[in-house]
Amino acid sequence: MTPAQDRFIHAVRMALGDKAVITDPADIDPWLHDWRGRYHGRSPAILAPADTAGVATIVTLAGEHHVPLVPQGGNTSMVGGATPPDDGSALVLSLRRMNRIRRLSAEENLVVAEAGVILADLHAAALSAGRRFPLTLGSRGSATIGGLAATNAGGTQVLRFGTMRALIAGVEAVLPDGQVHDGLSALKKDNRGYDLDHLLVGAEGTLGIITAVTLRLVPQIAARAVAWVGLASPQDALTLLRRMEVTTQTIESFELLPHESLAAVLRHIPGTRAPLGQDQPWHVLIEAVATDPAAEPPAVLLERLLAPALADGLVADAVIGASETQAEEFWRIRDSISAAERASGPAAQHDISVPVAAMPRFMVEAAAACDAAFPGTHASGYGHLGDGNVHFHVRAAPGADAAYWYAEDAPRVTRFVHDLVTAAGGSISAEHGIGQMKRAELERLSPPARLAALRAIRAALDPQGLMNPGKLVTLAPVAPTP
Ligand code: FAD
Ligand code: MLT
Ligand code: ZN
């Protein structure tokens, strides 16, 4: 610990008490590694304020003592965004104690949740008030509202409701100079210049610490049905989605997975079983919902929409979950892909988007190009086809040494994939953010105007560079990774 850190931690303890400063290494350690186990950092203490005033005190003191902070919620980042630097220069600022729901209004369809509220708890609170917060993802048991807002998270319901940004009606945050920005009022119209709330959304903690968010709620579901469909190709999957969308606006999820993702789940996740009798090259999970109890039941709707596709061969096989338990089993397969992939060995992961109509062809051509360029590896994509966003993973050749793969091969594979994405007019980060994993790639591939603007905004709000250093974009250009 540096003398400046020592003085800073002492000052925080004096101002906020012992509960706000965690120093036991056993309590700190789990929060120093990312979910995928790719990044390992150090932090001499974890700061855990109980309220917005406490966050403001910490940020002000950090500025005075020139100590960088790494905001952290559930630590489920897929890009090493919440992992502190490994030189111990920064302190983790955990928002997990700030887990109150300040206000929930069913009449206004709004909820004000503190940054540390876990997504699953927010779901439960909304349901108990007869409403629903629609955004969901596999990490809902750990991911927090602050982290979801800071990454503009997506998930499996984006098709109908959009990403976090679309569901955020206001943000409260402590800015890098310690001042509190209160944007929680959820005004429908507000044109007082730059939209600070939405500048903070997706900023990954580089422009300030989000302390609370006003979120939009939607009506509760009266009924839902989940279908599991087998088909020949991503293009057939998109054709099916387009056909269904012509008939109904109530398709919430349309998640694509290849044979190998299903196989990985069945191999590594206990209690899972294949939904269809015969294996298929590609699979789609489709969820349809009804909010009006008098509406056509979603299961009937799905049956009606899938029957012609089965008849004309667009769909090879399909099953509609016969019960809520079976629907949950289908979702468990989908939500376990990341865990199954993690257990499958070294891979280079990419979270990419291209225009929706171009994605099926992109997936097939990019996978073939990768397999040819890197013999022995295997590329495939899964995820949010209806959003034009898939997780395009390139698995190392069987028996590959993990350390060598991550140091030498994976960066080359990643540059290859990102070049293809960029040539297709796409994004190298559709929903996970940049964090530390993609910072050099963002700097390599961003048009100069975009990069200059990102740097200028960061420098203007945080001239000392104390907010989540080393993440998203650096103030000065970095050397490209070898
Ligand atoms: P953390 O991981 O703690 O932090 C994420 C980033 O936000 C970091 O840069 C951190 O510094 C910053 N941050 C955290 N809290 C604050 C705050 N209060 N103020 C300012 N900055 C803050 N993501 C998707 O988008 N879609 C998915 O479908 C999806 N599925 C996932 C499935 C699994 C199994 C896992 C492990 C992850 C998945 N993710 C997904 C990634 C991850 O869950 C999201 O990025 C999520 O938003 C992170 O929330 P968190 O609370 O864990 O944030
Ligand atoms: C998902 O959609 O499952 C996630 O975003 C996580 C992943 O990339 O594996
Ligand atoms: Zn995803």
C-alpha cells in the first residue's frame, strides 16, 4: 500500500466508519478476479459506502489523495471491467451495500433502485407490485442495477424492450469531482443541453459512480410460452423470426444456438437434457407472452406460427414447453451457455454485432474464414440473433496450452474476427462493453473522430484519470497488443 493510499483509507474510515472499509484479504480476494478467470487484480482495501453521501465523500477524498477507484457491482463483467489493475494502484469501490429500492410506483410504471440492487431482486419487487422489469440475462442473480446501467447491458429481452438505455428514465451519480448529479426525476421531456444521464449509461464507471437509477416498468405477464426449434441455418432462423414478427408483436426472445453450444451445456451443466428427440445443426429458443388474459394464449400463438414453417420445411422440428417447469428447463439451457463454454477450455470470445439482416451470412462466412486461417480451432456464434448480436467464440485446438493460447494465439484470432466485423460495418462490443479486454482493439479500430471525442469527454470530466483507470479508453494512445 502506498502512503497516499494509507492516508486515503484512514480518511475514509474517519468519515464513514469501519463498515465502509474492508481490509481482510479473505473478504477482498473474491472481488479481484473476473467471472471468466481471465483477469486478476490487486486492491489494498474494498470501500463499501452505504449511501450516496458516502460515495461522494469517497470520491472527493480520492481526488484529494490522487487515488484511483474501480467501481464494482456484481463483478459479472465479461470484459474485465470491474477488475482493478494488477499493480494495486487503485481501490475497488463496491456499491453492493447500496441495495435499497427507494420508490416503486405501479401507477407511474417507475422504480427508483440503488446501484447495488441485484437484478433478480428488482424483478421480484416489480412483480410483487403487479409490474415487471423486462430486461433479464443469465447473470441476473448477481448483476446489479449500477453495473447493468454502467455497461448498458442487453440480454435476452432486447428484441422487444431494448437495452438498459431504453429502460432508464433517470440516473443519480457522483461525478469525478465529488458533486452529485441528480437526474432521477424521470422527466418525459428535458432538453437542458447534453443528456448527462445517458452519458453515464455505458460509460463503464469512467465518468462517475452511478448511485441510483429510475427504471421503467411494463405490465405483468398473464401467460407465456417457450418453444424450442431445430433448423438448418442462421438464415432459416432469421427468416422464421421475420415471418413471426409480421403476425405478432409479442415475441420477446429469439435466441439462436448452434449444435455445439447445446452439446457443451448437456456435457457440463448437470440436470439438463436435449429438448428435441433428434439433434439439429441449429436451435432457436422463442418466448411469446400475453399481458391481456383474454388474448390468444401464447402457446396457441406459437403453434399457429410454427405449423406452416414445419409444413414447408423451414423448421425441422419444434416443441413448445408443456409446462412452466419445461419452459424454465429450456431457459436454463440458454442461460447456461456461458458457464458451459467456460468449462469447455480456452477460447477467444467476441461480443459482436452487424446489421441484423447481414448476421446469418456473416456468422457462416466468418466461422469458415476463422477455421481456415487458424487450423485446429473451431468458431461458432450464439445469442441474440434478432438484435444482430452474437457471441462469436473461437475455441482453441483440442489439447492447446491455455497460457500459450491466451498470450499468443487468441489475440491474433481476435484481431482477425474484429477486422471482419469492422469491414462489415459492425461493432466489436455489442453489449458487454470495452473494459480492459477490448481497449486496445477499440483504439486500433475506431475512426479517429470517435476516439478523439471519447478521450475529450473522459478528460473533461475526470482530468486526474481516477475513475476506473485502464478501462474503455485511455487518455493517451496505447501501443497495440503484440
Ligand atoms: P460489474 O461487473 O461489477 O461492473 C461492470 C462495469 O460497470 C465495470 O466497468 C464497473 O467498473 C462498472 N460499474 C459497476 N457498477 C457501477 C456503478 N455503480 N457506477 C459506475 N460504474 C459501475 N451482459 C449482457 O449485456 N447481456 C447478457 O446476456 C449477459 N449475460 C451474462 C451471463 C453471464 C453468466 C455472465 C457472468 C455475464 C453476463 N453478462 C451479460 C455480462 C454482465 O452480467 C453485465 O455486463 C452486467 O451489466 C454487469 O453487472 P455487474 O453488476 O456485475 O457489474
Ligand atoms: C449471453 O448472452 O449468454 C452472454 O452475453 C454471455 C456470453 O457472452 O457468454
Ligand atoms: Zn449476450
